[in-house]
Amino acid sequence: MQYVNLGRTGLKVSRLCLGVMSYGSPESKDWILTEEQGRPFVRRALELGINYFDTADMYSRGISEEVLGRAMRDFARREDVVIATKVYFPMSDDPNDRGLSRKHILHAVDASLRRLDTDYIDLYQLHRWDYETPIEETLEALNDVVRAGKVRYIGASSMYAWQFMKALALSERNGWARFVAMQNHYNLVYREEEREMLPLCRSEGIAVVPWSPLARGFLAGGRAPGGGDTARAKSDRLAHGMYYADTDFQVAERAAAVAARRGVAPAQVALAWLLHQPGVTAPIIGATKLSHLEQAVAAVSLSLGDDERAELEAPYQPHRVLGHE
């Protein structure tokens, strides 16, 4: 495993982050694994050198955080791992149990700390932009949880570049804790972030930790215009609305062709392409089979040639903005 700084911070993270959305309650989504099924993945990730783990309070309504917290307690020393979680989405029917108000952030961070069974969160992230709360209120609340020692660093997820830059400027103007990471939607079949967000992050020294690096499994193979052969492929309506254009399939076919020539899995090629994009720090991978995890780690050392990258990129066509909802 390779390790890099998280943006301009001194924090070292593995080149891959294990996302634990897939471990929690199957009642929330039928492809999610139970805690008993998910724990071996966390343990194996640690064995493979992954020290960076990402979750969110809304994944299985908090159960994912609990699963990760217990696994960290049983398999790792707290000081050896980087735990990231997120806040924004509704956690109940209460109108204040959602969003990025000061009230919700201060309540949500304490709730996440309890579920994770930890004294501090390494990276606390805004899951989305809150159009109903002034960003100044959100940023001051985040600054307070950092100063209180509950959070070490703050990050953000899918938003427009102008919104992110506004937040960075306000933090600097007021002397508040500054975002160090952007968790955005970026992969071989969705590259719109290359227009504004990625250049901004490179300029400002922000770590880029893409979510859905395999396009919700689309780039791993096994997908067809009418569906796919996995539980997630069959039930994931969101993926059907994001990645099923003809040119998306052409990109996936080229990834499979390059993989066949290399004797590796298509997922490894897609991840290797992403890992070598300027500014990308640590894609957030999901795994519901141990082979997925092994392939992802192997991708860290897979180097693609210029001709192979050009082959993969050639069919791409612009998409509407996806993932900010």
C-alpha cells in the first residue's frame, strides 16, 4: 500500500479508502451486508494496509457507523486509523434532524461519536450543500467542533465549485477551520469534475477523494442496457439514471478490453486510471466480495500507458451534473 498526505495536511492516508456504506442493515437496501458479513472486509482492508475508512450518519440510519466503530475497536488501534463520516441527510422525521444548521451539526457530531465509539472523528464532512442554511452558520459550527477536539479535520462532498470556493474564502476571512478534502463524484464515465472542481482543488491544496470510482459497479463489468447480474445492478435505479448512456457502455467496453490485454479485472483498470489523475488522493471503494478488495489494492500498483489512457477516455461524452442531490 502507498500513503500520501491528505491535501496540505500532515495526515497520511492510504491511496484507497474503504467506504463502509455496504455494511449495515439489508432493510435499507437489499445489497447491503449485515455486520457479521461486513466485518471480514474491514479486517482484510487493515491487513492490506488501508488505514482510511469512510461512512456517514445516514448509511443504514447510523448502523454503518456502529459497525465501523466496533470493527475499529476489535481490529485496530484508534491512533493507527483515519475515520471519516458525514452529516446532512435526514436521520428522522424531525425537521431539525437534518441539514447543516448549527443545531443539527452539534447534535449530529455527538451522535456519530457515540455510534463510532470514539473520542474524535478524523475527517467530518458535509454530505451535501444545504440551500436552506447560511453557509456562515455551517462553517462556524464546524469550526467549533474542531476547536472542541471532537473533529480533527473537515471536508465536503458533492457541490458546485463556486460554492466550495465561497466556503473556503469565508473560512479564511474569519479564521475558521478550513476544508482539507473534497469527496466528489468522479470516475471514467463521469468526468464533469475535471472542468471546475478538480482544478480548484489542485490550486487550493485540497485532497480529492472520489466517491463511486467504479460508477456503482458499472465499470466492474456485468452490466448490460437492460440491467446486470448482481443484486445491486438489478435494484440500483440510481445507477440506471446516471450511467447507462451508449457512450458509457463504450467506455466500459474499452476498460474491459484493456483489462483483458493486461490479464487483470476491468475494475483494476478503472481504478488505476482514476488513481493517476492529477490531484486524486484516495478513491473511496466499496466491496461486497473479498475479491473486490484484493483487486482494488492491486490497482494501486497498476500503471497505464498514455495510449491506454487515451483509449479509455476517447468515447466520453459530457453528462449533466450528477451526484449533487
